[in-house]
Amino acid sequence: MSYRQEYNKSIQQPVEFWREKAQDLHWFKFPEAILTQDENEIHHWFSDGQMNTCYMALDYHVDNGRGEQTALIYDSPVANTKKTYSYLKLRDEVAKCAGMLKAQGVEKGDCVIIYMPMIPEAAIAMLACARLGAIHSVVFGGFAAPELAIRIDDAKPKVIMVASCGIEISKIIPYKPLLDNAIDFALHKPQTCIVYQREQLQATLLPGRDIDWKIHCEVAEPAQCTVVNGDDLLYILYTSGTTGKPKGVVRENGGHAVALKYSMHAIYNMKPGEVFWSASDVGWVVGHSYIVYGPLLHGCTTVFYEGKPIMTPDAGAFWRVISEHKVKALFTAPTAYRAIKKEDPDGEFIKQYDLSSLKTIFAAGERLDPPTYHWLTEQLGLPVIDHWWQTETGWAISANMLGIEKMPIKPGASTVPMPGFDVHILSDNGEKLDANQQGNIAIKLPLPPCSLTTIWGNFDRFTASYLETFPGYYVSGDGGYIDDDGYLFVMGRTDDIINVSGHRLSTGEMEEIIATHDAVAECAVIGRTDDLKGQVPHGFVILKSGVSIDQETAQQEFAELMREKIGPIACYKDTVIVERLPKTRSGKILRKLIRKILDGEDYVIPSTIDDPAILDEIKASLKMQ
């Protein structure tokens, strides 16, 4: 079946399409109600199906001859540790962990917060919750105490599972004091904290509340899988915001399993037994979908990497992992590729490793700029696939379906909408726009399986955030356009569209132009408030390693480049050379925060920021301009 046939069937016959895909999983009772609506007219998939996600991801493979196959590879250059888990070993570890949680009173529907780094125990904890029918909420390890407290009060966990520490390159980050402070801040108090003691740092346990993971897990009775319904919740994942209360995106068991199982073949062209590596973190949606659940549901081997793309120990870190573990597909954020490109622009490290196992490079999380795309294709000689999705959807909205029909690649495009995603470009008034016209990317309801169905504990916020702007549509918050061939170009968040003298211009397009300059490793263009023009663009540029260009030359060359590509209408004049850009821990540039600094507005340092010291560097660079 071609992509177009596959896609058309998903839009025209969604119930039949997704019923077929659901048959690829082992249900305790196959669902009869494929698509339903509740009293609030919200759609749910497979609501009456009986299942267990942990069973589908582990026990099923053990029961069907894959017990000795490697399920998980743990590779930690920061801890100098490597370890493998077969499906049988991982199933047994998860069953014991679930038994430990059960002994602490955790039951179906209870919430458990997991506050851990990229160690196998994080995946074990997630799967153990799924085994019991409990709802897990993974919080990125090292989040500040006040932010963790907000999530504790919102999720109201019965138990919190925590590691004693994380490791950032060569720095030990104590987690337990952060958790203790968060619980002090929080109004809700968990019954128990289960502490996994890492050898790099032992945490002090609080009598009466804290218990030692290893001791209690060792004596626990292995737990069997609890039967849940398809519309029972699997997890809560909080979206990162710069201010205000974070949104708890919820994921239902049935739709989540069906969509991820389907995507592993349809999008990533993976077969059971092959090695898939998503170089992300379990604290983010990519880590949930494609480090833990997706690969295991499909019977693949997943790589759990505790390290960085550079500095652990060098810019060859990713290529070493691929070579050593025979990775077939690599998936990470464009930021990681740009970091490698900056440190190794000529690809010298790439030449040092046997990458014959690697067949495809995937990127998501932010726009893959064409210069980075071209660098990857030139250095590796492999397909580089950009795809676009959100925490809210749990899997790709648009991609290149390598397992169905490989489409021609267009740099800058995330290719075409995935089955179930009826994507439209709408004006601010909700009118459908023609091809090549930029507007708001919206998805006609119903959303396909795996998409969120509400915000944890706040249905009104869910509808206000996603459904009220354009009735009958989910509003993505991103802007872009669809070309004549049906390819989707995502240009960035709609608040990254700036209005210069009444002309709407995309900062994403401007960044793409600046990135073509030979000296540029990475860049960001921000709209600065201007009394005369409303807004004007302001560029921030990181230079490639070993490249030098003075401020005056940079101003002139980038302004000329912008005039050549967009024209004087862009009013581009100002460029600042910086060493770093403020980013979230997942690698996204905090553009809204930079905008506030530019405009001299008050701002709150977000908990998601990788290094707050970067903000002082940005301010200093602006003063020197």
C-alpha cells in the first residue's frame, strides 16, 4: 500500500484503519468500541479493550520466544558503565519493582512520580507502574525543587521514586536534597519515597518515609500484570513552560500502544530484534515514546544512553555508540547534531568508526535547519529524516513513512501528515489557506490514537489551550505552510512570527538564511519591540569552532544576506556573536526568554533552562554591541 492509500484510508475510514492496526498487539480482550466520544464530546480510542502495556512490551515477547534477546542496552560514559538486559531479565526486574510498589500500597489508578536520570531503573520504574495499572509521571532529573513541588501538588503521588544523584558530564548532581526541599514546599506529602542509591553518591534516608530501593526490591514478591481498559491512563507528562503552572498531558493505554507499535515500522522502518537509539531523556515525551515504550512494544533493542553528544568524552560520542551497539536508526534533536557539527565541522570523528549498521538519521523536537541537514547528509551519506510532533500527540504529526513508502526529501520540510492527522493551515480567522500560504497549523478532529484527551485535573484548561481557538480543530501552536506537493513546512511557534511594519515574517525562515553562512554553527532570530515598526528582527549567532569574525563584519554580512534572500522588508540589521544560547535541557532555544531580555521586560528564569549563567552572557553581549 502506498503512503497516499494508507493516509486516505485513515481519514476516510478511521475506525476500520485503527482496528486493523490494533490487531498487531496482544489484548486480553480485543476492543469493540474502537472510537467513542464522552459526555464532553472528547474522542477516545479502544476504550473497552482489556490490556496491559507492560505485558505487551515485555511478557508477550518472553512468552513468544524473545526472552533471550537484548531488550535494553545501558551505556553511560559519565558513569563509566555498560550493561545489557534481555527481555526475560528486564521482565523479571520490572515484576520485582512492581511488587515493591505494591507492597507500599500502590494500586491501579494511583500516581507515582519518577525523578531519575538516564539509568535503567528509570525505565524499570515506568514499566513497573504500567504493570500495576498505576499512572506514572516522570519529572526530568535535576528539576529545581519549586518546580518539582508544583508537579507533586498537581499529580498528588502516593509514592515518589528517586535516584540519589545524576551525573552531568563530570559533575555529580544530588537529587535527594532537591526532592526533600520539594516535599517541604509541597502541600501534598507522598506516603513513601523509594531511593535508588547510586555508587557515585549515597543519599541520607528520612526514617518513616524513605526506603532503600535495592533492599526492598530484593525481597519483593514479583507482581503480575493488572488488567486495564484501553482508556485508562498510562502516564502524566508535564509540558515545560517558562511561567505559570505546567500542563499535565495525559496518555491513555490503548491508543498509546497502538500508535507507537504502528509507528516503529511505518515511520522508522524498524523490525523486531533491530537496535533503535533515541538519544533523548525519559523526562521528555521522546524518551517515553521512543526510548522505553515504542521499541519494546515492537520487540526491538533500545539504547539507554547517559551522556552528551560532545564532551563525553568528545564529538565522536554518538558515533562510538552506534558502532559499538550496531544501531540501525538514530533519533535525536537537531541541537545535538549542531553541537557535533560545531566541534567537528569536517567530520573527523565520523571517519574513526564503523557506522555500517546505521541506515537512517531522524530529527525532531525543533526545526531541522537545511545547513545541518546538508552537513549530515554530506558526512554520513544516509537519509536524514526530519519529522514533527508534540508532547501532546506522543508520536509524529508529519514524517516520512520509510516503512510504507519513502518520499523524496525536501530540506526544511517534515514531509507529509501521518495517518490520522488531518492537517490544515488556517488564517487567524479560522479560514483554510491555500498551498504555500503561511498560517496556523491545526488538526481536524478527531485526533488519532495516542493524542492527549485532557489536561490532568483541568479539563477547562485543555479546551481553552487546544480546542476553542478553531472549533472542530486541535490548534498546534505552530505556524507553517503546506506546499503544492502536500509537504508540511513547520516554521516555528506562532509567537515566533513577527510583525514588521504590518508584514508577517517568520523568524524560522530568517534563521534558515543565517545558517547558510559558512561561519555559523547555530543561530536564533528574535523579534525585538520597535516603536516605529512594531517589531524588528535581532540575530544571535554562535560561530563554528576555530572560526573568527568580528562584530562589525557580522552585522554587515548577515544584513546583506537577509536583504538578498528576503529583501529590505525584513529590516534586519542587528547581529550579536555569542558563545551559547539559553536552552531547555531537551535542547530547545528559549526564544521567548531572549525576547524578554531584548525588550527589557521582567522575566522568571524557567526551571527547564540548561544553565542560567547563559542569561548573563547574553546581557553582556548586548551591552557590548
